[in-house]
Amino acid sequence: MTNENGTEVLINVIDSDYREKNKIFAFFILPIIITLFFIQGLRAYAPGIYIGIFHVVFQDPGWIFSLMVLFTVILLILPVFSNALCSHFGEEKIYFTSIIVIAASRLIMAFHLISILETIFAGIIVGFYGIFLSIFIKNLIKNPLNINDKSKIGIISFSILIAFLIDALLRTIGLTSDISLITWSLLPNFWYFIQYLWLIIQIPLSILSVYFSRSTNHLIFKGIDLKEKDKSIADKRNFWIIIAFGLGMFFFLSFNMFLYPNAIVEFATVNFATRISYNVINPIFICSLTFSVLYILFFKEKYILKKELIIIYNAIFLISLILLLFVAGIMPSSCYIISIVMTVSLTFMFIDLHVLLVNIGIKNTKYVKLKSISNIISIGFLFYLLFVFLFDFTTDHAFTIEAFRGLGSILTLICGISLGLISILAIYQINKTTGGK
């Protein structure tokens, strides 16, 4: 019997409702693996598309291939067509196909092709992940599990955070597609060796993701088939665009600032003597991410989604961000403390992600709407890419637009404020939709 008073704890839900091995694979292991592929793909995509654009502009000899990279932006709007594709071919086929495409593309990337081809395959991963996640959220919400809808979204948040944590650990030892955060892995010969060593892990991961999908599809698609409704009160107010913007801000802060790369080191460094080491920051970040996972797993949902706590969390996050952007660089004595506080505060950024995901799911419980879910994810990707370019224009000395010069800190602060405000608004809408339950 579902618990609607907010006293459920996700760890108890997992223990009581997911003891079957196939359920663990369908609702946890598979989303974690596919999200891990997505994280590695999105991390490689933005730098590649940025370089590709300027190769086109300056007529590089390989400009035709660079133009192909630019066209991969179209892949980011691929999730918008999820509903049409599913209506024509069936949700199960599109879901399974998206997993095959993601797994195959990530495997191809592991062979370290030339950067242009790697960027194209990274874009394919991002686009098809949007389709995968849209279908997964919709069918998880309508699945007749013995838990309430907020706990169902908690399953998604938990899987995504675990994937982030695994990727952070892998980056620390230098096994993923970018340079490790640990100094000894920067030795070129050793680094190239361990990159190909990752193939030993990537090949079985890709195979297992396809196998798990095929063997557990019946668990994902066992819900009551509810009809789509194109217009609801929430959609008329276009609140989904605001949620999409918040999702884009999370992607920007995660993949362009704090995770890939870690700008805490840059902003907190006054000179070489005060330089903050990645070897210090990254383990703290891993601890923060671990706490986020435990918070989602062990705290009651009524506390996780309590608006007063969300306001306090975001206030702490914004204060830390202001100190990092505007104080750490001019106060050498405080840069270590500020950088550590900022790293710990990233916990709240991941809680904001959970709030946004709950809002996406809760607003679609009456009419399970694949269309609106996929729109939010796709538009979120586009907002992310837009702010990546805006930020690059403020920092890349080779191609800086004069009007943007020196505005990187301001742009980052705007993104942080936007994410916080949208998360607070999302909490109010969740409470309004559920009646505070």
C-alpha cells in the first residue's frame, strides 16, 4: 500500500519492493549504466562542438567534417520526437533501440577515434539518452509499484547520483575519456595505456546494458496504459519551460564548472603559492556526492522536499558561490576554506536536481505525458549548450567577444541563482499539485 504522507524512506522502499533480481537490474543497474554513458558523452560533447564551430568559421581544411559536428546540435532536440516515434513504432522498441545506440556509441568512443568523430558519437549518446530517460520516467510513474510517485522519482535520482559518483571515482584513477584529476596519471605514456585499458570494462558494460534491457523490458512496460493529454493547466502556464531552464542550469554548472572541469581550483587560485590541488578538491567532492546519495536514500521524503530546507540549502550554495567567484581570488588566506566550503555545498546542487526531477514526474501523474517529459529534457540540453557558448566567449582568449570579456563570474552567478529560484518554485508547485502530501 502506497504511503502518501511523506514518511517513506527510499532505502525501505528498495528493501521491500525490489528484492527480485530482475527488478534490481531494470530499475537500478540499467539506468546507472546508461546514465554513466551519458555523463561521459556529454562531458566530451560541448568541447568538441565548440571547437567544431570555430573550425567552420575560420575555414579549417577539415571544415566539412567540422560542419558535420555542428549539425549534431540537431541531436539535442531528438527527444522532442519521442512521443511521435513511440506512437509509430511502439515504446518498447524505441526504448530498446535507444539503449543499443547509446551502448554502441559509447563503445566506439572508447577506441579513441579522431576528435570530430568522437564528438559526433557523443552527440548521439546525449540525444538518445533524452529518449531513454523520457520513456523510463513515464513508465516508472505509471508502473503499478507499491510506492508513491515521489518515491518512484527518488529511484531515478538515486540512479543518476550513483552514476555521477562512479564517474567521479573513475576520473580520479584516470580510467575515463578525459585526463584524470590525480597528477600521476598525467604521465602521457601511462595515461594512453589506461585509456585503452578502459575497453576491458567498456565492452562488457555495453553488452550487459543491452542484455539487461532485453531481459527486463516486461517489468518497465507493465503499467496501465493511460492516454496522453496534450494540454493541462501546468502546460498552459508554460511552467515546463522554467523547469527545462533549471535543468539546463544544472547541466551547465555540473559539466562546465564544478565537475568537468572543476573551476573551484581556477577561481580559488591567487598565485602558484596558493594553488588548490585537484588531489584535495576531488576527494572532497566525492564525499559531497556520496552524502547526496545517502541523503536521498535514508531521509524521509517529507524532509527532502521540505520547502524551508530547500530555501536554506540554496542560500548556502549561493553564498558559497559568491565567495568563490568574487572573494577567493583576492583573499589568498581564505581560498582554501572557501574552496572546501564550495565543494561541500555542491551537495545542494544535486538535491536541486532531485527536486526538478520530482516536479517533472509529479506534474504528469494524472495524464502520463511522454511529450512534456521529453520536451523538458530536450530544451534543458539546448539551454545548457547556449550557456556553455556564452561562458566560452568570456574566457577563451582566442575567440573572446569583447562584450563578454570578464563576465564569466557574473554568468556563473546568474546560473546559480536561476537554479536555486527554479528549485524553490518547483517545490511550491509540487506541494500545490500533491496538496502538500
